[in-house]
Amino acid sequence: MSRRLKEENPGQIILMPIAAIITIIPLIVFSKFVKLSEIEMKSWTGEQIYADFFSYYKSQ
């Protein structure tokens, strides 16, 4: 009986951190911290400042 040697493919393991960096860096760069008004704070359950990633730049 011959044993098959399992070939390892390190390509997928190496690409995972790179893919994570590529997805997170634009979110950090394009984040805009918006201070909520009094009316918005009453309906918002989080903090007084909201990190907006997409809507701020779309509205420009």
C-alpha cells in the first residue's frame, strides 16, 4: 500500500490576513465620527458619537 502525502497549500492561509487588512483599512480611513443631535440621541441606543462609514461620503 502506498501512502499519499498530504500536500499543504499555504496560499490560502497567507491570503487570510491580507484579505482582512484590505477590508478593514478602508473602513478606518473613510470613517467619519458624527456627533448626534439631541433628538437623534433619544432614539439611538449607543453613544453620543456615531462612527459613520458610508453615508457621509455618499451625501457629499
